[in-house]
Amino acid sequence: MSQPVSQRFPQVDDDHKELIPMITELEQSRDPGDIRKQVEALRPWLERHFEEEERPNGMFESIESVDPRHSQDLKGLIHEHRAMIEQVEQLAELAKAAESGQPLHQQLIDSVREFVHLVREHEIVENQLLVEAFYHEEGGGD
Ligand SMILES: [Fe+2]
């Protein structure tokens, strides 16, 4: 009777599946030109993804309506969305500078690693909220 929680929001679920290989590839990249291309592609992708999560009647609003106790956590996640867009823009700038021969290569690699870490942590928290909200709604199988 109950569908897997992740499939309540199939677009978000598909996005998350697509995001994992993208950030893994980014994490493993060492060439500034290569990194720049990836982060430039990632920026509009993330913007669209975050809009999907934040849209009216979307995943975040649904979590909040099922379990208003999560409203502060959701605000925190929305704040992180903005921060991740800023970070991805900074990464593009840093990659461009590193590409033109400035000695920023290590800084770029470290910043990429930080960004990837933030994205992964973010997705974990998001997923926990989703599961908690709907597990709660379904009565936890009682
Ligand atoms: Fe997400």
C-alpha cells in the first residue's frame, strides 16, 4: 500500500540519482578546464533542481505540511541551496583563474572537495527529513 518515500517526488529522486555521478566525477577531476566545464554545467542544473524542491506543493512544502516541526530544518536547507549556488559560481571563477596559469590549482582542488562534501551532507539531511516526515505520517507501521 505504501510506496517508497523517495518515489513520492519522482523528479527529485531522479535528480538525486543523476547528481551522485556528477559530483563524483567532479571530485575526481584534476584539470582546471575540465572542472570549469563541469561546474558551469552544474550551476543551471542545481538551480533547476533546487527550484523543483522548493516549488509550491513540492517536496519541501510537503514535508512541512506533514510535519511542521521540520520547518526550521527546511529553512536551513533552503539557505544551503543559496550557499551552494554561490560556491559553484566561485568554483567556476577559481577554475578559470587556475586555467590561465595562476598558482591556484591546489586551492581549486580543495574547494571542489569542500563543495562536494557539502552537497553530499545536504542530500543526506534532505533525505532524512523526507523519510522522517512520511514515516511519521504513515504511522511508522503501527
Ligand atoms: Fe536535493
